[in-house]
Amino acid sequence: MTNLAVLNNVDHKDLKIDTQRSAAMGDNYMCVPTFPREFRAVQAHYPIVFAKNDSSGEYTPLALLGLQDDENLFLVDGQWDARYIPLCAEAKPFLIGAGGSGLGHEEQPWVIHVDMDSPKLSNDKGLSLFKEMGGNSPYLDRVREVLSHVKEGISEVKPFIELLTKYDLLEPFAVETTLKNGQKYKFQGFHVINEERLAKLSGEELSYLHASGYLFDIYMQAASLSNFSALFDRKNRTL
């Protein structure tokens, strides 16, 4: 359960954040949301899969960090072991909230919320969120920049998914391997883009996808699946 509060330089003037990345710091999550404009950067390190909400039928693209709940295989010695951290992971424990009075009490279309129960936060250890006179620290400026990108990226997920469902391009996905301890492991429960169906689209349909701006992102998701072998290697190193 999260304990969300609107971040401000009065109530949280002394708040600091520990920037270590570890399970103890709350970074042991299996996946985080991503979005088409981030696919190019994400696919260099992580598989991109789609989670289907059985109630609404909606799909959410995810950057996969582990192979089971509460597992992030990119945490090594208090650091994130990849050159790129997905934006939704970088932002934690901060989130986008509904608009209102911002950090400087001006009206804003969105504000920063913070999970006050995060083990990253304290009043005595880490980087300050606010300067002594109340201005944003460089760290908090970066958080605001990241959340702005997240907000913009999330807005493109719905039209992207609508295109994929229009052309019936999503299919259930499963991959199997044998871990070094001899255990058979099967990863399933998510969806990916059906590359065979994509290859059979007509020139007109491909032209439409290209004009939408999302054809490149489709290929980036398909390319990202090659990262499963590296993810299994990381899993083996934990055994």
C-alpha cells in the first residue's frame, strides 16, 4: 500500500532521497510500464511485453526486469546494471498527480506525488529534494523532467494499442529454458506482437502503420525479445 502525498517545499523541505538501487530500497519489481517513444532505448536492454487486463481487455506495454514477482535482475551491488533505466523506474518513488498548486504554489496541469512509505526517503540521508531557500534541487528538476516525459508517453499508448488490435497483431507469448540448476522454466502470461501476421500485412496496411508513426515502434518491440536470453543469463547468475 502506498502513502501518497503531493510534494511541496513546505511539508517536505527537509526530505532527502537515497539514490541506491536495491531490493532493500524498494526496487525489486518485475516490470514497469513503458510507451512507444521509449521503445528504442528500452529494447537495447529489456524485453518489451504487453500485459492484458482481463476485466477491461486493455493492454499495457511493459519493460521486463525479472522473471517472477518481486524480482529485478538488474540490481547489482546497490546499482542498476544497465546503461538505460526505464523512465517509470527512474521516477520512483515519485508519480504524476492531478493538477493543482505546484511546488511554487502556481497552478499546474499536473503535480508531483511522492510515496512517503518508500525506504528511499528520509530527513537525514541522501540527496536533498529542495534547496535551502525552497527551490528545486537538480535531482528534483530531473524527476520533473522524467515525469513530464512519462505523461507525454502514456498519452500515446491508447492509440498505439488500438492500431495493434485493429490489425490483430497481439498474441499470447511463452518462452522456455532450462536453468543451470536443471530446473525447467517457462515464462508466460503476457502478449507480444505476432511477427508472422505483421509480415502478411498488405502494402496499404503497412503504409497506414508507417503514416501513424508507430511502425518503427512495432519493430522495436519485436527486436526487444532477443533480450530474453540475456535475462535468463542474469537469472542463472543468481542461482
